[in-house]
Amino acid sequence: MTSAARGLPARLMALALTTGLALLVGCKKENTYVAPPPREVGVAHPVVRQVTPYIGAPGNTVAYNQVDLVARIDGFVQEIDYKDGTEVKRGQTLFVIEPGPYQAKLQQAQAQLASAQAQFTQADAEYKRQASLGRNDFASQSAVDQARATRDSDQANVANQQAAVAQTDINLGYTQVKAPFDGVVTAHLVSVGELVGVSGPTKLATLVQLDPIYVTFNVSEQDVLRVRAELAKAGLTAAELGKVPVEVGLMNEQGYPHAGTIDYAAPEVDSATGTLQLRGVLANPQRTLLPGYFVRVRIPQQRLAAEALLVPDAALGTDQAGRYLMVVNKNNVVEQRGVQTGQLDGALRVITSGLKPDDQVVVTGLTRAIPGEKVVTQATAMPAS
């Protein structure tokens, strides 16, 4: 048998195997695209209710009273009668500068006053005597005039010594540095035994009043006009700003838990910024607010006559055209709806235009809400404001 004859069965087997595979492939069903089921999203209707409009602005807290305690006389610090950072009452002695030298000066001035009063008494008696003699022609007019001049000079000396006594008494009072109002004293800047007041007033510490406390902020010219219009509606004048409420919140606080009233408005608008400075005063018994804090401030206005639509702030998106919401239409198809937003009310945001009360707003599953695609909706409760 030749080699060609021996290779023939192998080729026939390979041909049969290839033909069989082809037939198997030809019998397999063709692949077809099966669309995925619609994605599920949570939807809710906008909350409809009246809201209080606010004028909001950033602000800063400022101490109601703050003063540097200084040594107005020279001397050695004898006592420090408070603990750093503690609250003190008005009139409480905080520092004592050695009073001995000033007590001695006061006694010296009092002695000089007594001497001047004695001289005046003698001079007054002498003048009266000379005047009596002069009326009877027993003393010359020049003697009477001399006696009068001496008396008047001694009287002036008495007034001068009285002023010296008053001045030394004041200086003696400066030896005790007292709190001019209730507040908290900072750490002392001098030590017992230190010489102070030699080259001028020496700062000893700072006293800060924390209750009540001020908050200052600026509002735009448009907001100023709005506030004035609200005052006019309420029958109030600009002089009655104390009846306008103000609410304050710290950066780490929810909402505006601190309430007070407006107590000052600048008399003119800053032409460079177009803003007006306002100041509110708030009770601060727990010392929650400290001077220098950056705070959020808002002024509540009268309630709107119409009801507002509110949606979760987290449901809003932003693109180059502005803010938008994902809304599911009647055919369960997602639409991207451009809206105009108003103020934040807790977790809800006021929608001023672009939304209707019966719209289904996507509030959960926002990543699954793709404009133009059909979805399955699941009713979801709105978060509380």
C-alpha cells in the first residue's frame, strides 16, 4: 500500500469532523438583545405649605463690653485678687498696687489743707479788724486793702489745697484696679512685685462681658428696603428696630437656635459695597457664643400669602444651566426639570418656579434616574423640615 493510500482515511475523518461541527453551529439559535427591566427610584410630591421668608447674611460675634485693665499710677503690684479666666462682678477688686505711698501723700495734702484753712481764718479775722478800724478812721485804706488781699490769697490757697487733696485721693483709689462691669477676666499680664505705670499706663489684663453679646452683619441695599417695608407694614419706625427679631446659628449647629433683636443700624449705606451694617443683641447665659465667632444670621419676615413648594435639598442637581430636579412623568419616564430655588428650610429647599404640586420628584435612587429612560416608581416619604 502506498503512503498516499495510507493517508486517505485520516483526511476523510478530518473532513467528517469539520462538517459535523459546522452542522452543529448551524443548528444553534442566534443571540438576541433582551432589554433590562426598568430601574426603581423613590419619588414624592413636593411639600406644600406656608414658609417664613428670611434675609440671611454671614456675621461675627462681638463682645457687649470689653476693656483693658491698666495701671494708671506707678508702683509695685501688691496683690492679684482673681483667678485667670473666671467671672467677676462689677466693683470687684482685681489688682492692688502698693497703696502706702499714696496714703502718705493724701495725709500730707490733708495737713496742708488744714494749714491753709487756719491761715485763711486768721487772714479773714485780720481783714475784718482792719475794715472796722478803717470805718472809724483808725486804720489807713492801704492797710485795709492789704488785709483784704491777704485774706483772698489765703482763700485761694485753701481751694488749691482742696484740689490737691481730691487729686491724691483719686490716685489712692487707682491703687485698687476694679472691674467696671460683670465679665470674664483674661490671664494677668504682670506678676506680684512687678513695677508698673512708670513710663505710662501698663496693661494688666482684659475684661470681657459675654452676656449679652452682639452680632454684627451686613445686608444688601435691596434687603434694607425690604426690611423697611416690613417695618412699615408692622407700623414700626426705624427707631423701633428693637422689635425686629434676629436669629443666629454657629457653623456646627443645625438651624438658628440663638434668638435676639436688632438694636442698631448704621445711618448710611456703604457706597463701596452697597451694604448696610446691622447689629443684633442676644442673651448668652451659657456663654455658648464667644466674641470673634463666624456665625450665620437671618432676619425673619412676615409670612408669605401664597404657599410654597419644598423638596429635599439633596434631590437638587446643578449643571451649567443652573439647578434642576429629576421628575417622573405620567409615562414613568424621567425628565430633567430646570427650577429656580429659594431659601433652605431645614433639609428642604423652597422651589420658586419650574415645579408643580402634583409632580413626582425623584428623591432616592438619583443615580438610577437617567433622563429619557423609563423607571419603576416607589412612593417615598419626604424628610421633615
